[in-house]
Amino acid sequence: MKDLILEDVYIYLLERTIRQIKKRFNAKLKALNPDLSITSDQWVILKRISERDTITQRDVAQITFKDPASITRTIDLLERKGWIVREAVQGDRRAYQLTMTKAGWKLVEIITPLAQEVREEGLAGIPKKDFAVLKKTLNKMYENVS
């Protein structure tokens, strides 16, 4: 049996699209402020933290689908940059609670419209009904492999 070419493999198309969206997002961030050093992956974690009053590091790993070691490295970086604060959870030496700082909130305020703009660019020309089907399909694929 002849193998499919990559352009016919859905997973390849998803990965290619994700990479291009991240590249576009990072370019827009750099254009907005060349001194602003935050990657799209760091942004996702910061945004997730901002969606809750407080959240544990473990919960951030679960809702961002990242491994705990990579979350720890990113949290270290976000904390060093002054965008979040990490505090030990009383009664659990291994758990940390994360909260946003004023600087972190300001950054979320600046970047959120940019993220929405990139999302809208990616969805341009796609009818809402097609997007609904895509969302349903991706959720089903996720369920199938979970």
C-alpha cells in the first residue's frame, strides 16, 4: 500500500497550521513591542492563569495539556519577569498557587486583542457552520485518542 503524502494527513495539517499561527502571533508581538519577550506558549499559560483568581501549577498543566516539567520552567520565567506570583499551598509542600501581578494583568490587557486579531485572521473566510463542524470534529478526534 502506498503511503499518503503529508498534505493528505490531518494531523500534519493541524501541526502545520498551529506552527503558522504561532509564527504569526510571535511576529505581531514583536511588531507591537520589540522589547516584549513572551512566546505564544508562555502567553497561553499566562492567559490561563488570568482566567482564574488563583490556580495551582498542577491545574495549569492539566488545562494547557503541558507536562509538569515544562510548566515549572515557564512558571519560573513568568515569575522572574514579574507577571505572576507563586506561593506554596498551605498543607501541601509540593503544590503552588499562582496569581497574577499588576504587570501581568497589564500584559494580558495588551496582548488579548492581538491574540483575538490573529485568531480572526486565521478564521477569515470560514463560514461559522464550517467552524462548528471543525470544532466538533477536533473534539471527537481528541476523545478518540484520550
